Amino acid sequence: MVRECARLILRDFNSFHSQRRSKLLHSCIQTTSVAHERCWKLDTSRRRSYATNKTSSPSSGLQDPSAYCRDFVKRHDRDSYLTSLFFPKHLQNACFAVKAFYVELAMIQDIVSSPMIGQMRMQFWRDALKGMAEGKPPRHPIALALHEASEAANIPPYHLKRILEAREKDLDAPPHITMDTLLAHAESTSSTLNYVLLSLLNLSSSETFSHAASHIGVAQTLVTLLRALPYHASKGRMVIPASITAKHGVNQEEVFRRGPEANGIEDAVYEFAVVANDHLLTARGMFKEGESAKMKVPSEAIPVILGAVPAVNYLSRLEAANFNAFEPKLQTRDSIRLPWQIWRSHFRKGF
């Protein structure tokens, strides 16, 4: 509905005189914000279950924001959903609200038809964060749940703004040329999400936990890009920095056409995967007292540290596929082993 609304408005936009364009764009942004709210109402009014009375009010017709966020993360980021289940019960709603906000922003680039529409969506969330700071969140389930979480857990607003600004740059930014720029992006997205999760647990002041969360976040970003390499290649986008592809003689157009048969692509994937693995090893080493000691993460930090397990799982499968990121088996989730590995890591306090 949001996209269709924006499409109709943009069609009218082209028919107006140039002097009225700035005024219409402002109206378009406001209409998109309203569409966010209406879309939620219409979607949830069609959804019914025996638990309706527990999650909805007949007078409001709105699904419980916390339930919406939990379901949203479950549908769009299954791995993150599984690790969230190990957060303390009283913090799970806040955890899912934060992750739903993160996933929502991450999805915008791929679901909008143009950077302009993406900017409108980002503006909605920029206004939403401002409204939350003023105690007036918009009637959007994620915004309402995030506002409630922020009040209960004192989430640092600058972290949320930092994630938003990083995702906004993604809309029309060229591919990363160097690993340094990509690592900076990872720090502003996945690592910052981990900082927010640490703040929910009142652990953000721990230097050890923060550094470990940073390295895990970088690994999460790199693994996400590796997993999505076939998808992005099909859209004519290269996610591995040019500094790596050039070293191995990779021709981007050949990757877009031939996929795994492109010259040098497996070597480039290998080098990229090694960087991700090195960050996981660094995070793991922070919880060892000696070179031969076993990893032992304090119980209170485990819910955040478990975010490393899906990355470890994927890198292991990628190695088994000889670093062929286009291997069909890698495009499906490890729905059998991964839940077990997450539980085992929680039990053993390591990954």
C-alpha cells in the first residue's frame, strides 16, 4: 500500500509545474507516513486468531505492537529471532522492538522502486524517532513498541539515529571500494545494534563486552553480504569491495553473468570470509584467560554474544562448499543444526 500510494502521488507530481514540486514532495512524505499507519490497521484487521482478545482491543483494531515486532523478526530474520529467545523474559519485548526497527530499515533499499521513495521511508523513521523523543510516537507498531522499550530500558537514542543514518546512505551509495569503508559501515549498523542490545542488559559500560560486540557485529555484516552475494549479483551489484576483487582479477560483469564460474570469485570470497572469521576469533579471544583456556562468556552477556553463532554456522558451511558462495545449499537456512548450535552455545557460554 505504501508503494502504491507513493506511485500515485509521484505520477501527479510530474504533471505539476516545477515551482510547485517542493511543496508536493513535503505532502508526499506526510502521506507516506499516514500510509504506514493505515497499512498496519488494514493488515491486522484481516488477521484473526483465537488469541485476538489477548493482543487486540475491539475499540482500537490494532494488534499488540510487541506481538507484531516478534512476528516481524521471525518472518524476516529467523536467525536473529532464535537468538532473541535467550534474552531474559522481561526484556524480550524490548529486544524484538529494537531488532524489528533494525530489520525494517535494512529492508527499505530492496523493497522501494527508487532512492526517492526510500528517502521518504527514511524520513518517516527520522520523524518517528523525533516523535518518540517527544513522547509522541506515530501509530506504527514498531514505533510504538520501540517507544515503550526506550522508556523502560533507557535505550540511547543516538544509537538508533546512527543506524538510521547508515541505512540512509545505503540508498544511493556506490559499492564499497575498500574494506575500511565497509568495516565502518558495519560498525554503524550491526555493531551499533549490538551496543543497543548490551544497553538493554545494562552492560554497555563494559569495555570487554563492547569490543566483543563490535567484532561480532562486523562479522555479522560480512556474513550477511556473503550469504546475499548471489542475490545482489543477480541485481547487478557487487558486495565484495573492489580492493579485494581487483586483487584476484574478478570482473564484476562476469560475476553478474556467470556467477560461480567467474574468474577469481572464489578466491575473493575466501579472502572476504577470512576477514569475517578473524573478527569472530578476536571476539572469542576476549573471553579467554589464557592461550589454551576455553572460552567462557559471563552469563549476563550471553544473549548478545549468541549473535555470533549464525555467522559461525554459515562460515563453516561456506568452507565445506570450498568457498563457493553460489552453492544452492548455502541459500537455505540451516534449520536443523543452527537451533541446536545456539542452544549449545548458550549452555556452554561460548561460540
